[in-house]
Amino acid sequence: MGKSASVKRGHIPLLVGEGEELKRVLVHRKVLQHPYFTGLLELAAMEFGYDQKGVLRIPCDIRCFQAIVQLIRSRTRRRKKVTVSRLLFLKLM
């Protein structure tokens, strides 16, 4: 994970995954404002607390994360509140 790579303007680097299997991804800043992503941030806060140093880690299976981001992109007009329990259910699938 020691690689330093440039980040496109308007994008945020994240580390997504569980355990040692982490993948570096870039998401547009607007994705972070969506209620679905808020649920992921709540999961991160539950697991790591609010004092994470460095790149933000999201404790979610990468396939599940990609599905959530794709869902956010496809539903930019309709915003629903997603609970942590719903995300945990998706994580278990």
C-alpha cells in the first residue's frame, strides 16, 4: 500500500475491504453525500472510530462496495435513508 498515486480533482481515495484484503479506490466527492454512503461511513466509524489516520478505510467487501456505488450512480435523483443494519445485511449476502 506504499504506492503514491495522484488523485483526480474532485475524487477521494479510500481503502475498501476486510482484514488484509484492501483495495484502493477513488470515488467522486458527490458519492460521499449520498445516504447510502453515509451508511458505509457509519460502519467505518463503528469499526475504526472517528480518529482514523491517513486514507479512510471502509470495512466492506469490495463487491458489495462496488454494487453500492453503482446503485448510488444509478439513483442520483431518488435518495433513501439506508440504515447500518441494511448495509450489514448486504454485507452478509
